[in-house]
Amino acid sequence: MTSKPFDLRGKVAIVTGGNGGIGFGMARGLAEAGAGIAIVGRNEAKSAAAAADLSKLGVRAISVVADVTDTSAVTAMVERTVRELGRIDILVNNAGINIRKPPHALSLEEWDSVIKTNLTSAFLCSQAAYPAMKAAGAGKVINIGSMMSIFGASFAPAYAASKGGIVQFTRSCAVAWAPDNIQVNAVLPGWIDTELTQRARDQIDGLHDKVLARTPAARWGDISDFAGIAVFLSSAASDFVTGTAIPVDGGFSVMG
């Protein structure tokens, strides 16, 4: 390990869905540690604003408009990152959506949309970034799961399936790519105060109070709570950590 294990200066990270919420919290943490950042999203204006914000920290940051469920778009995303930022050391697979319906009310099109956005995108982006990491002799992949990777939820069958799949995909990549010195881990967010969960509170009666009652930390998470875990899993400090799924949930998942 280096004398500065959390120093990411000279490294480059791709963060999908990095223009807001947990993705932006992670991107900011990586930028504060010195990494160059490629913010990837479908909303061009929002991604450009996020990249401009990170640039104020003294790092190079670019915005890339891409549909991460499309193979050609993902290939172009990787090529542009390498062309403009010079390399890829870190990939954060954060892009995700949810459609809140019980299993019997979910259409096949809705199921496919959630699975493609949350799980297939992680496969495509990881596969596309792998050659650059292998050539560099090292790499870090962080996949974003959920408490629904652990628990069932009547209102999120496709989301839960995708996030359970993320954990198993993480383990498979960790084993496959360990010989290439690429560490692959998952982060499992609890209930975090974002635009997505604000909508959930509007849709699910009593959700706010139920979350607070079960969370030992007695609060909703903030996107800033993901800066530290992002830096740890992207840095030399985690070189012997791979295939894990780490909850960041204020203790939600350990409550009976």
C-alpha cells in the first residue's frame, strides 16, 4: 500500500447516473480525493452542470450523454473518457430506475426497462471498461445495489431482482478479474434522501416514519454519506477487498 492510501490523484473515474443523488455524492467524494471524473447520464444539461461543479474542485471533469443500456453508446462513452481524460481506473455503475408496482401489476415492458437499466447496464459498462483496466494493470469497479438486494419488497419486484442480481454479478466479476488486479465490490444503500425516495414517500403511506423507526442512526441518509465508501473502494486502501456487498444504511439492515 502507498503512504497515502486514499489519494486518487492521477486516477480517472466513470460514474454512471452521476449527475444527481447517490451517484453525484460518490463522484464528489472521488473528485475531492483528486480523481478526474466522467459524469454519464441521459440529461445533458444536468450532467454538464454536475461536471462544472466538480471542476471547481480542481480536477478534470467531463459530461458524457449516453444510454448505458445500449452497447454502442457504452463503447463510445469509454472511448471518449480515454480520449479526453487519458485512462479509466474506476467505474461506478450507479445508473438505475424503479417502477413501484406489485408483481401482478407489472408489465413485461416495465420489467425489462428496470432490469436493463439497473443490471444489464452494469454488465455492459463493466465489460467495456475492462480492457482499459487490464491494460493498466489495475482497476476498481463499484456496483450499486440496494437494501432490496437483501430484502423483498411487495412494491419493487423488478428493482429487487435487479439489485439482487447486482450482488451476484459483482461476485462473478470479482473472481474472474482478480488475476488482473481489478477489485469489484458492491455498495448497498439504505434509505437515502434523493429525488427518487422523495417520490417514494409520496407513493407509500407512512414510509418516512417506518424508515426512521427501523434505522438505528435515526435519520435518512444523505448523498454525502457515500463519499467515503466511494474513495475507500476506489483507492489502494481496498486492494485486498473484493467481491463484497457493503451496506451504507445507518444500521437499517442489521435490525431484526
